[in-house]
Amino acid sequence: MSSKPQPTSLGLLLQEFATGTEGIVMNVVDKEVRTEADGHSVQHYIDEHPYWADGTAAPAPQMTAMQWRIWSLSVAGKFFEGLVVFMTGVAMPLIAKEFGLNAVQHGMVGSASLFGILIGASALGSLSDRFGRKRVFIFEIGLFIAFLAMIVFTPNFSWLIVCLFGMGLALGCDYPTAHLVISESTPSRTRGGLVLSAFGFQAVGALFGTVLGYIILTLDPSVGAWRWMYGCAIIPALAVFAGRFFIPESPHWLAVSGRERAAETELQKLLRRNPLYPKTISINGRREKHGERPHATGYRGLFQKQNRRALILASVPWFLQDLGTYGIGIFTPTILAATVGHQRQHAQNIADLVHNDLIAAKGTALLDVLLLVGIVAAVLLADRIGRIRLQVFGFVGCAAGLFIAAQAGAYSGATQTALIFTGFMLFNFMTNLGPNAQTYLIAGEVFPTRIRGTGAGFAASFAKIGACLTAFLFPVLLADIGTTALLYALVATSLVGALVTFFFRIETKGISLDGN
């Protein structure tokens, strides 16, 4: 029998380490023996895996309470985005009735929050590279709450657009910031799953928003019911706002900003365990080599030659997938009401309008379940298969789903219903398994720390150009060219997305986020 003690649990191992048991464990990364006094990078301490003295791996450290707190608070931004953007699809007929919207105004309501996301992701998201992740993380949710409260009491169409745009502005800022807050505080080996599981709450929010809209319509079948839909989110948002004050600043950001001692302090808060592990933290800051030119920051650094491949990979496929994801997502109730049947044609009164909206909401909720299934698959596979493979496969699957849905135009009755539901279900699953999830993940990983917020924000903004185009033009194009032609166009954009991903691929699975 071996005389070496067996590491039955991490708690026991750390207990022995903390009490000074000789020869039990040392700090090792990739079995390269170091001492804590030497100093390491931020990611070293986050990824640090304890080993026995003979090099045998002990159980990996578990996520700390603070790491889970950061994750849970980051979840909220994605949840609220799904809630607001997709609930707008349920609220749209009521808003159109109350304010007497024409086709152009209808498109403006659908695209206002997306246009806000477009502006907020780059104009505000890049602020996290300048002022830090935590400050911007708090600011964005405060901004969201302000406009969310205002929309409940909006008196006219103009103020409605302002409020939807303002909420989008805050949610756009959250795109890069929430990603960085998670990815810069979690282990490399599980980072993809953690970021995507948080991102998956966009689908939870979409489903919840649709169900909430249905419940409110059932309880209050009036034109003004849409105000309650938005108002229900205010109290949860206030709770998230308070919680974000009690997280540490990103040690990665502090370290590349030359504030190594502050980074050590915040890293100790992040990795606080009982018993304490690691016992001491000493960060080696990167110093510019003699004669080396300083790295450019902001958009100047983003467009440097060495970052262009990453910029194309992060931006173009995301743009192409948003053409379909947001167009289909927002107007699924409209498409279902127009194609599935059982709705009352030419609604003559409020009762008919609410009846049609309830039918569409139920069908949309069923389809939104596949968004959840897709993101669960992405969480399980992103750190195993890799981002690029899933994104290419997902784009091809989206094209297949949209192609199936497009065939519904040639049929009627049960066959038409089966085709459109099958196609949309496949599309929803594949988009969240692949491009909708992976583009978000890749954009926050392919850029250096010094421009990570700027790069991820720019990619999100570029993507939302596609979202705004489809949200604004969908009602017009549905009327002018019809559903079938529109779906075929989205089949083509999905296939182009697969090709761009393949030719500009940079796999980020398991890479360290250390660096300037």
C-alpha cells in the first residue's frame, strides 16, 4: 500500500495545506514547480491547480462564492435583454393599437431597443477599458432602470421610442461588460461554459417575456396591458443594481493598467476561500522592453494589423446571425398569426386583437423553449468541441431550419403548420447552439485585455446593425415580398456566416486571458 496520503477532497487538502502539513502540496501550473514569492500572472492564480509533492494532480479548486456572485449578477443583463426585446413582439399589437402606428412606426418600435444596443455596445461598452469593468457594470443597470420606469408612463409614440432606445443603450453596454466581468474572473478551462450559461439567460428572458405577456393579457385584456409587461421588470432590476456594488474590480484590467497592488487586493477578494488558498498573491506586471513601442489602446489599437483577423471573426459572423435571430425572434408572433391560422382575420375590436395576440404568444413560447435547449447544448460543448466548430455547424443548421420554414408557403393546413414550426424550432436550437452563443463568446476572448471591452463592444455594435435592419425592415418586407422570399434570403446569409467563420477562424477554447 502506498504511503502517500490520498486527496479525498479539496477541503481536506486545503486544510492540510493551511495548517502547514509538510510535503503535501505545492503551487504548480502545468507541473512546473514555482513558489508564490516568485510572482505570477492574474490568470495563473485563477487557474491555479494544486498538486501533490510528487506531481500528482489533486482535485481542482471549486468556484468561490464571489465568482458565483459575479456570474449571477451578470446573468441579469442577458435576462433583461431577452425579456425586453422579445416581449416587445407580444406587446407590439397593443402598442400599435394605442398609438395608431403605421408600417414605418411599427418597424421603429421593433428596432428602437436594438438601435440602442448598437450604440451602447461601442459608445458605452468601450468605457470599461478606460474606467474599469465594475463602474460601468453598475452604471449600465442604473441607466436601464431609469428608462424602464419611464416607459411605463410614456404618453406618446415619441417618448416610447426614446425609452426603448434608452433601454437598448444600457443593454448594449452590458454586452461586452458582462462578458468581461465573468471571463476575467473565472478559470480558463470552464470559462466558455460559464459565459454561455449566463448568455443563455437571454433565452430564459425571451421565454419569460413571452409567458409574462400571455399572463398579463389573460388577466388584463386591454390595450394598456403592455405597460404592465415592462413594469414587472423594475423591482428585479433594482435588486441587481444593489448587488453589483459588492463585487471586486477585474484584476486583469488593474494589472494591465499598471496597478499590480490593487490587482492583488481584488484578486484576494475574488479567490477568498476557507481555508485560505492561495495564501499569498504576488502579481508580476508586464514591463515594456527597452525600445518597444507602447501598445495602442481604444479604437486605434483595435484596427491595428495584428487585430484585424480577430475583428473580422468577431464582427461579421455576428452581424450575419443577427439578421436572422432578431428578425425571426421579434416577428415570430406576427409570422405565426399570419400563417398558422385560427386567428380572427381583420380584428374589429380589442377582444379580437387580444385573441390573435394570445394565439401568437402561445406559439412563440413553444418555439422559445428550443432557444433554451440550444444554449444548454452550447454550454456543455463549447469547452469540449470548441467555438469555431460549433459556430460553423450552427450556421449550417440555421440555414436548414429556415429552408424548411420557407417551404410552408407552398402548402396549407396541417402541413403548413408542421413545416413552419419544424423549421423555426430547428432554427432556434441551432442559433443558440452555434452562432448566437459562439459569436458572443468569441468576441470577448480574441482581443488583448487592453482593448477587450472596445473590441467586444464594436463587434456587438456591428452585429446590431444587422438586428436593426431586420427589425425595421421586416414588417415592410413581409408586406412587399412575402415570408417565403424573406426566409430564403436569411438562408443565404446563414451560409455566408459559416464560410466567414471558417476562413477567419481563431479557436479560443481554453486560452489564457492574460496579456496586454
